[in-house]
Amino acid sequence: MEPLDGNAMAGVLQDLFARDMTTMGYECPGCRGTGVVAEMAVYMSGPGTVARCKDCDTILVMLTERHGMYCVDTPGMA
């Protein structure tokens, strides 16, 4: 499956955080690469959305929605 870029999560992140999160910076704990949310590799199949480092594939953000409630897990974000 081809990943989308981080802009695919822009609408949901805007709703949750009330600001444009695509320009937020990150440092990957796997490879120490840096970037912004818009550059992450995003996969939107399955029960939720997974955003990975564009360089090493480390999971940075997991986003799921159930019955109108969102769960945001950021295991790879410092």
C-alpha cells in the first residue's frame, strides 16, 4: 500500500487541537531524523490511522475513532 503524506490527517488534527498541526515539527526516536507532520508517511487502512517516519518507518502517531471519540497515541513523538 502506498502511504499518503501527513496532510491526510490535517482535518482530524485540526478538529482535535484547534490549529494547523501539519507544520508541527518532530524528531524521530528511531533515526533521529527531523521533519514536520505534513512529511510523515500516513497509512489510513484498518481500524485507524498510522503515521510513520518518512525515513525509517518508526511509528510516530496512531489515531483511532470509535463512536465519535478519538484516541491519539504518540509513541514516537518527543
